[in-house]
Amino acid sequence: MNESFKTKKEHISSSFKKIEKKKFSNLLNKFNSFIHSIYKSKIIQFFIQYSYVSIVILLTSGILFILFQETVAFWQTSGYIKLIFPRIGFQTYSEVIAISTYYFFGFIGVLLYYFALTKFHEEKTLKYMLLASFIFILFSFIGISLAFIDKISG
């Protein structure tokens, strides 16, 4: 009788383990589908893509230099303030902000150009988007060029 009780107990125990595994498996599947639905969300995709772009913009504009070097916010000389320090070996906080802004404008211009050619088929919308794209890219090019000239002229 004691043996039959043990076998029943083992059977019940193994049944509970199977049920627990199924519950855990179902819970894991629900969690996995929840994470997958969050990752596939358009808002999350938008955030991930533009955070990549922001990181690239900050890296190309010199964020690592100002993080690891002692620097100043701006450069003051003979009564006026300059945002761009006139030597290659030094960079100010304001220079990084200005260059990041110019890169961002260039990115917006390229993005507008892409959307104008792929998404919109109305002629009026296409013209305005191409014009805005050209203005953003031109402003970015002029700003970065002037900053570079100011940087190397010192």
C-alpha cells in the first residue's frame, strides 16, 4: 500500500511539474510576443532609427573629444565671443552643438529628398519638399563649410 501511495505521489508530482512547465512556457511565450509587439511598433522603430542617427551625428561632430578633454563653452578674444575655436587641436562645447545642428539639418534635407521621391506623387507637394530639402542641405553645407574655414584659419 505504501508503494502505491508513492507511485501516486510521484505521478501527481510529475503531473504538477508538467503543468508548471506548461504555465511557464505559456508565460514565456506571452512575454516573448509582448516584447516582439513592442519591438515591431512603429513608434519604437522610429525611436530606434533616429536614435542611431543622433548617435552618429554626435560622434561625427566631436562628442567624444569634449567628453574626454578639458574644454570651455566658448572662446572669448578681444571683446567678442567665438563659438569655433581657431585651432584643430581644441574644441568647445558650443562648437559641438553648432556642428551637430548643421549635420542634423543636412540629415533632415536628405530625409525630405528621400520622402519626396518615394512617398509623394502630387506635383505641388513634390516641389515644396524638394525645395525644402535643397534649402536644408544648402544651409547645412554653408554652415559646416564656414565653421571649417573658421577652424583652420586660426
